[in-house]
Amino acid sequence: MRLHHAVALAISIVGAPAAWAQTTPAATYLPQTPTSLTPDTAIALALQHAPRGLAARARLDAAGGAVDQADTSPNPEIGFELENFSGSGPYRDFRSSERTYSLSQTIELGGKRAGRTDAARAARDGAVADLALARLDLARDVRLAFSEAVAASRQVALTQDGLRLAVAVQDGIKARVEAGREAPIQASRADITRRQAQLALDQANRRLTIARQTLAGLTGLSAASLTLSEDWFTRIDAEDPATIGEAADLRRRQADVARGRAELSVERAKSIPDVTLSAGFRQFRAEGENAFLMGVSVPIPLFDSNRGAIAKARADLVAAEADLAAERIDLDRRIHAAHANLAAARETARTLQDSIIPTAEQAFGLASEGYAQGKFAYLEVLEAQRTLVDARTDLINALQGFHDARAELDRLTAPDIEVSP
């Protein structure tokens, strides 16, 4: 009778509906809070508090200031000259001195200002892309951390079920050994199985603790206050994300190319000398006369024609264009890999949910019942148990793999991140 109750308990535990994959007793392991945290809510919190987003925003503001600075002309210069004083003879004092007041202005030629402004604007576009990349990276990291936390929670539930099952089977084996219907070595095997189940539960709890701490660090919440929504975890029928604009990675490389072209134009323009115009007013103290003056000065590009800077800018542009081409290839490869991973994880999860797990549950139930009737050996029950646990663990891993691949696709294909908390 004792064995019958033990096996009945085992069957009741294992013979739960296949919909177990759709629900997880997470409330048993996660402290209750007034609201349940969803992935979008977690992302919104992370975007508000994460230092990396604040840093990218500050760099964008700095790039905007650089554009304003680049779009300015050189300042005019005012000058004063005092000549013919403190010498000898008639120049021993200031009565024969000459005073000149002048104003000069450098006129930039060759499109230096326009090129400089274009380069600053391209740098600002790069900062905009950097901000989008920081937001996308953060959103992906939050989704990965959320998926890991939910998967860890479900693994805890699974290992707890496994421990209860191992204890029930161990009690049944002990009763059979005491009744002389089973060899004592089977009791040792059952004890080892129970110890392994306890070890698996301890490992699952450690994994869950680490996952919750990681998610808490990203969202700015305390790990103890997290109550995670899990209903989304089993949804694998959503359409794959599609590119709705130029990916942020490509926009970043395109900004580098635009900046390289503008900087090459600036360096070429620097080889064209600027003209400085000046005008002034001179006082002749000895004669009491005044006169105006004007002048023009142009540097002679005899030694420095800016050839080295032009060559550097040209090479930088070639490198930026090559980086853009390489980014297109790499991005296409990564998107295809993410799509493949997404499809594989979805197919694996469906196969496990629809056929493998129900079959494994049925096999374990039959093995447990047959063992109670003396038709099967304990090793057959143990093998059926391990098969079922492995299948349920594979389902958790497949669901996590699906959501991880989806997070990676969102990161690669979206131009920016928008969430509704």
C-alpha cells in the first residue's frame, strides 16, 4: 500500500497536463509586487536610468555644439602700432611718433567653411546613430536578461518537480526493499537520484538569483522587488521582425563615409591660401597729419601645400567606405543567422510541445504503473524519468533560444527602439 501511494504521487506529479509548458508557478519563487514587470516595461526603465544612454545623449549634444562652431567665420582682428618713439634726436619722445589703428579680416576660400560644417554634421549624424545603437544594445540586453530570468524560474519549477518525484520514487523503492521485493542496491540508486535532483535544484536557484540580479541592475530596480510577467515566454507564433528603416549599424558607417568625404574636401580646400584684408588709420604726430591705409596678404604655399593631410583624409575615406561594405556583409550574415536560429528554436519548441513531451509523459506514467505492478525494473522507470526531465528542460532552452534570437533580430533590423511602458 505504501508503494502504491508513492507511485501514485509520482504519476500525479509527472502526469500533469501538457499545458505545463504554458504555465509556471513563478509566484512560488518570485516575491510579489503590486505590478508585474514586462519586457517593454523593463526596457523603458533601463532607457531612463542606464548610464550608457546618458553618455550617448551627451555625445550627441557635444556633436551639435561642434556643428554650431564649425559654421562660423574667422573673427576680425583689431590692431594698434606705435612707431618712432623713445629713440634719439627728434625721436627721443613721442612727439614724432606715428600711430596706426587697423582692422583686418581673413576671407576663407575654397569652401573651407562649408566643408568643415558638412564634416561636423556628418559627425553629428554618427552621434545620432551611436545613440540609437546604445538604446538598441540596451534593449537587447534587457530582453536577454529577462528571457534568462524567466527560463531560470521555469527551470527551478522543473527541478522542484524532479526532486519531489525523486523523493516519491525513493520512498517506493525503500518500501519494496523492506518487503524483500527489490534488491538493496536499488535503494542506493534511488538515493543517488534524489541527491542529484537536489543538486540540480540548488544549481537552478543559483542561476535564478544571478539572472534576477542582472535584470535588476539593468532596470535600476531591486532584485527582491521583481515580479516578472511570463505569459509571453511561450508565444512563438509572432511574425519575425522586418526591417522598417536603415539599420543603425549601417547609418553609423554611412555617417563615417560622409564625414570622410567632407574632411577630404576640407583638406583640399586648405591647400588654397586664404586672403586677409586690412584697413587702417595712421596719425603722424610730428606733422599733425593723418592718412588711411589698406592692405592685402596672401600666404605663399611654397613649403606647405597640405599634401600629407590630403593623403591621410583620402586614405581615411577609403577605409570608411571599406568598413561600410564590410558592415553590410556582416549585418546580412548576422541577420540570416538570427533568422535561422529563430526558425530552428520555434520548430524545436513546437515539436517538444506537440509530440515529444506528451509521449515522454505517457511513457513515464506507464513505466511507473508497470513498476508498481512488478512488470518493469526500476532502471526503466529511472530512464523514463530522465527522458521526461530532459525533454522539459529542452523546451525551456528552446523557448529561451527563440526569444534570444528574436531579441538579436530586433537589435539588427530596427533603426531605433521605441517601447510603450
